[in-house]
Amino acid sequence: MKEIEQTILPAAKKIKDFEDLLNSDTKYIILLETRLGLLRKLVRVAHKADKKVLIHIDLIQGLKADEYGMEYIGQEVKPDGVISTRSHVIKQAKKYNLISVQRLFLIDSQAIEHNVSIIKRTKPDYVEVLPGILPGMIKEIKDQVGVPVIAGGLVRERDQVEQAIESGASAVTTSRTDLWQF
């Protein structure tokens, strides 16, 4: 497994945030909500700045996240990893030797049970649990899937980051720039 050695994983929603991260101490950047036409350039610029890039496949405008879309991502864009709710994306990510992060929404017990069974089959490198402000669920999911957990979603304060880490999360994703202290 490829280990992410960073507690805060900053998620850039805007180009300005992305540019700020290029000049920061962070090693990893998550790209959210961008266009397919910009994706390859953004990844190349980040790599030149010695950053590793995880892209949220489900939020890339103009990308169909099927086998051919993932072929383009793996062979042309060449990020360091991908994030997705879709198990077929996780399987394809492994084919291209990308870090795979499967998102799990904590909606209700049935959804959790269903997703845990999928995660056990797909074996992503990480599971991102949303919302990330449920410390008890972070530990429970980590124990059930045996995969490192990343907490994300609705994390708004420093103490929520600390609670998530104390509960067993390997890292916390956030688009809140005030929490991007490395």
C-alpha cells in the first residue's frame, strides 16, 4: 500500500487555492471540481512543484468515469491517486498503480453495511468516511474494513481534526483553508 504521510489533506476547489498550495509545505493536494481540459496541466504543474496529486474522479467535469475515462486518467493525466465513490474506479486505479481512496457516506446502517462489503472486495488503499465529524464511526469503519481511514466532510474546526485523528483516522481532508496548517 502507498502510504500518505500527512495529517491534513487540503482539497482545492478553486485555482487560487491550488496555486497557494503549490507554494506551501504540503506534499499532497486533492483536486476537486475541475474541468477535464485543465486536469492534465494542473497535475503537471503540481508535479513540477514536487507535489503529489489526488483527483476526485466523480467531480471532474467532462469526464465519464468508465474504463476509457480511467485509461485516459492513468495513461495521460497521471495523477498520484484518485478518490471516488465508485468501486469500478477503484479497481481501475489499481491497474494504473494509483493510490485509491474510496468514499463512504455514513447515511444509515444499511448503506454502511452495503459499502463495507464492497470495500472488502475492492480493497482500496484508503477509505474516506463522510461526514468526518463522527469519531465513533471512524473507529468502527476502520475496524470493519481493515483499511486506513481518512475523515472528510463537515470538518470545520481544529478540534474536529484532532478528534478524527484520535479516533483512528490517518488523515483529514478539508477544503477549509484555515485548517491547512502543516
